[in-house]
Amino acid sequence: MATTINPIPDIRAFNRFYTDIIGLLDKHLLNSAYSLAEARIIYEIYIGGNVQASQIMTAMNIDKSYLSRLLKKLEKEKLIIKKPSGHDARAMLISLTKNGLKEFDTLNKASDEQIGKLLTNLNNTDQQELVSHMNSIMNIFKKQQ
């Protein structure tokens, strides 16, 4: 007779471990002035170039009103700019300003350094095993989408 093992406690333990190790619950991500959500918005705008808020909402699965508040903050800090779309006057395109690009670069480098430090004490085999397991996790969840 097969016994059923409840994976939930183990998955939650891993989530707590990983969020702690990379500081996702810190008020300011990577010792910056930005929360995880704000940094992720900056990232999504960077990779998208000129994006609409709806695209960010889809990519991040974020609430419209929460996104709106965060975008207003980033606009006030002159990290983003909104312009009417040439194709649809009702749509606004969001892009990073020079300051926004500079902030993205700073956050991106800090993130690379953080992960580099985590990998420092791992040999190449362990690093590849870690990446393989991470890819497996992503692939398992992508099957559901």
C-alpha cells in the first residue's frame, strides 16, 4: 500500500529558506531604495522597452490599483515616463528614463553580485546541479500553464 506524502510543508520550508537567503522580504531589495515589486516593474519595463500597464500586470500577475500606485511613485521619482501610444490614443506607453535605465543597471549588477556570492562556495558540479534543479522546478510548473 502506497503512502501519500504531503509535499506542502517541504515546499513552504524551501520558499521560506530561499526568500530569506536572497532577501526578498527586506523592505528594500538589494540595499536599494526599491521594494521587490518596484524593482520587478523596472525590470519588466526594461525588457519590454515601451510597455503598457496591462503588459506589466500580465507579466507580474499584479493588481491594477497596486500597479498604478507603484507606477505613480516611479514616475514621481523620474524613473519612468508615460507617453500616448501612436497606435491607440487611449493607451499609454511606459518606458524608463535615463535615471530609470541607470537604476535598472544598478539593480541588475547588485542582483548578479548577490547570486555570485551565493555560488562562491559551490564547485562547478554543484552549481550545475543547482541550475538543473531550478530548471526542473520551472519546467514542472510551466506544464500547468
